[in-house]
Amino acid sequence: MIRNIYAKCGISADSTSAVAKYEDIHANDPPRTRVTISNEGNKKSGVYRLAAVCVLLLFVFLLIAITVLWVKYNTLTKERPQLQLERDQYQQELSKLHSALLNLGWRYFNRRFYYISTVKKSWGGTRQDCIKRGADLVTINSTEEQEFMSKNFAGTEAWIGLLDTETEGTFKWVDGSPLTTEFWWNGEPNDYEQSEDCVITGYTRAKSNILTWADYPCNHPAVGICEMKIFN
């Protein structure tokens, strides 16, 4: 019957055959009812709803983050004047301490205070005097610091915190650190008569403003240079 209708409409047999095949293929397709269309709409609606939920959660997260940052900002803003006041008070105390130490004979250089003793003692006795003052024998780790020593304590042989009592020829500072920067006078150290294990700066025979170290017997009487490390 369908072929007759196609024939009347001028449709060829081949065309009708193709149409017939299409009809055969889709003959068993379920009809698109209102329920089917409704289910498809529900699926799309579910996707849109999920996307909307994700956007909402992202918005809530951003809102919380902004609120936390705002609270922290307000807190810091309120605390800033108090912190500035405490900083000013701290600087004033440091300034007073600085002035007091200078009045007591201490010298300041590169975040350190230095003091040269007035009584000649052995290396060990001089170190104990430094410790009683809240300091220790000086450790010299730069050319600038050695220049400071030569400028402020020139002409005075003074103990520094360097010795090789543990291993001959291996000098260490009183804080246990190894010797890395050296300022020996010519021919020093020589461990004269195998009895020189402690070090002085300002060696009287030195003709240099910087190279003034020499090893001496540790019981030799000399003054010492103390170093106070207030700032690390």
C-alpha cells in the first residue's frame, strides 16, 4: 500500500526501498510520549540544578574568605598603634642601654659592644673577667672588625678569644668556631719554645695596622678585649 502511494507521488522504487528500510529500522522504536519528553527535561533540569549548586557553593566560599580577611585586616589595623608604641619603647630602652655602655667604656661597632680591660692577667683570667661582664673574649671574623680593633685599641697587646690548646696549629675561637679569617704578623704563629697557645692582637713589633696577631704563652699577663653580642 505504501509503495502504491509512493508510486502515485512519483517516487521511484529505489527511493521507496530506502524509505521502507528506514521504516523497518525504526519500526520498533518506542513512541515519544509525554513521559519520555518529561524525563528528558528532568535530566536537563538536574544538570542545570547541579551547576547552580556548584556556583552557589563557590560564592559562599569566596564570601567566607573575604569575611575572614576583612576581620584580620581590622584586627591588625587596631593593633598597629599598640605595636608601634611598643616598638618606640623598645628603641628608647636600647638607646638608654647604648648610652650607659658607652659611659662605662664600651665601644660600639656593627651590632656589637667591645671593652678593653685595664688589668693585665693571663688569658684564662682575662676571659673570666669578660664573662663576669656578660661578655666573652672577642672573636674577629672580618677585615672591618680587625680594622676597628686596630683603630680603637692601637698600641696595646690584648688577648682575643683564639687559641690552639686542643690541637697544636689548629686555632679555634672561644665559641668553638674554626678560624677562617686570619691577621697574623709575619712569622706568626710560631709556637716559640712549644709554649704559645693563646693569641693577642696589637703585637708591639707589628708594623701593620691590620696584621697584628701573635701567639703567646697563655699565662703571659696582658689586657683583653671583651665582646658583648646583644644583637644576633
